[in-house]
Amino acid sequence: MTARNSFQGAPASMIPSSSSSSSTAASGLALADAAPRQMDGPVMDYFLIEVVNVLADSSKFATSRVKKIEQEMIEAGLMSASPPVPAKKEKEKEKEYNVRDSTTSLTSQKGTVKAEPLTDEEEAQRLRLEAIGLHVGANICERLCRDRPLFTDTLDMIKFICKDLWVACWDKQVDNLRTNHRGVYVLQDNSFKPISRLSSWEGRADATKRARMYVAMPAGIIKGALSRLGIQGVVVPEISSLPQCTFQIKLPKGS
Amino acid sequence: MPPQLRLNAVAFISPQNHPILIRPFSQSKDEQLKYHYLAHTSLDVFEERVNSGTKATESYLGLLFSMENAAVYGYITPLKMKIVLALALSDVVVRDADITTIFRALHMAYYHSVANPFLKLHTALDTSGDHSALMLAGSPKWESFRRRVDEIGRAAGAQV
């Protein structure tokens, strides 16, 4: 995703074709320093927006398929009917869905947004987006770490994420980094790129609710980058007011 | 690469100290096990270099040690992945810049292979960062990785 705003297609191939046996230093350099492939900037933005919509349809289909199978099994008597899970809850904590816990508790403490926990389908969609983000984040991290010196400590790694990763993915740096020095970091971006242009004709609240799905993949990217760096952390995105977004990173004890 | 450099073997070791790929370039069969042993020995040197001293911020670790007929160079990425290069001992002056270029090309080859999402299609969605379980070096999926490493080896003057 580096240098996205250009119309260059994929440049010459990375590996020099048919290197002869008398290859010189030039071909070695070509392998080491091949220019990154580039892609049109706005195309990337459109693509990322569409990914969310496509996965919404796809996960709706997947969950309806699973529900149908469950229904068949119940009717055949193979499975006892599970108690129906209430779709919308206000302030009660439900132990099964941990993500619902975190969204309701965090945002209801803030008091700004009335949090509605995600439905089953939305949860499935969010998980898939996060899985994609995990893979992308890990590999971007691998690529960005090529020419830099080794990391000194965890704070250095978080700073690397705030600067290099954010610039590579979203063209700016994180605006505010806070930490309690005990493994919790809060990254605040005042104008987060994926949701900066998001609006809904139903009003601000609805736009904020829909934006949650669009930050699932960025949260996955951060989580993937962290896992490649060797830290297993939990990343929770929160949107209090568009286009501001904060990511809370919780690292396990001892790091 | 000046063809006087004779590359004997390349080894990739994951951040969890599992071997990813050990590729000897020599012809004889009985030498191949030697390079497994060599990669294992170099792990100790990596740990010692990384833990000692506060100013250990270079990726390229230079000459780790030399054995009977091989000089072993090491490189550690900020993500703790290690690459080990065994060169045949000779009187030719070996330039750091050349070796660093080889290491960077190897790192890129690893990155290109690991970035391929189709290789992990059928594993769990949220794996931890450990790839070595997926990366059993003999599996046919990693063919292109081995091909890339061979390519670099050829460019560096090894006889593949």
C-alpha cells in the first residue's frame, strides 16, 4: 500500500527472468531492492468500502445456511433446541459473547453512544474482516520492518505501529498515544481515513453505528501487526464521534 | 555478486526458533546434515549477541563464527526471524555490503512467500503468529519459496 496515489500498474517483475550464470551484482541488487508494486489510490479506498458490503452479504448467507442446518437437526431430534438468544440487549451482560461485553461496557461507560450489540451475522462479518486484517497487518509489518534497526522495547513497537504502519495504510500518523505503562495503550486518530467520508441519511447516530463495521478490518490490521511483532494483544476500536476513532490495545501482563 | 563467493547453505529460523528452511547448496549428500547442526549452533550465538549489550540495534550481525570450512554469517529481522548463511572459507575479502544484499534478498523471498494468503486458506482464521507449523519445509506448497531461495543462491554464485 505504499505510495498509493499513482496510476502505475504492477511494474516489471520482481525476479529477473532467466538470470544467466554470469550474473553480476546488479541482479542481486534487483532481488534485494525490488520496487514495491503500486496501485491506484482511490481504487484501494473503493475496494475497502466494498469489501465490507460484500462480506455482509456473504456472512448473511453463511449464517442462514448454518441456521437452516441447525433447524433441520432440531427437527430430526438430533439436537435439542437451544434457547433463543435475544438480539438486542441494553445493559445486561451476556457471558457467551465476549465482544458484546466489551462493546456494551466500554461505550456505555462513555455514555455517548447507546451501544447495540452486534447481531449474529454482523458478528460473523466482523470476525471475517478481522481475520483478513490479521493477515494483511502481519505482512505489512514484515515488509515495513525490512530496513529498520531492531526494536528496543514494547513501547518502541507501539510507536512503530503509530507511525510507520499508520502512514503506510492511512497516510497520516496517529494523533495521540496514551499509555498507563501497564500494558494498556490508547491510540487516538482525529480523522481516521476509512470512516472520514462516512455519512448516513438517517443521521449521525446511524452513521456511527455503521462505522463500526468499517473499523473491523483496521483493528485486525493492528492486531496482526502486533502478533507478528510477537505480542498477543487485544485491540478494541471505539468510535465516539465521526471521524474520530480510538483503538485500545491491551497487552498481556509482563510486556 | 562476485562469483568468488561460494555459498554453501542458507537457513531460515522462525521467531520461535523452529527451522523454516535449511537449504544446503553443496553436492554431497552427507554434508546436508552438517548444515542442520550449523543452524542449531548459530542459534546460541544469536541469543548471546541479542541479549548482551544495550546497543544491539543492527539487523546484520556479521560473522557469527567459523567452522572447519565454512564461515557463518547471521541476520536477524526486527520480527526476530533469523537467517543464517554459510560461506566457504577462502582468502577472498568478503564485503559486508554484498552479504547484506544477499540477506535482504532472502528476507524479501521469505516475505513474498509468507504473504500469500492462499497458503493458509484451510487453517483457522485467527492463528497466532507462529508459521512454523504451517511451514514444514518439505511440503509442496512452499515450492515457490524454495525456488526463490535457489534463485538468490544462483545469483550469489552457489552451484545449485
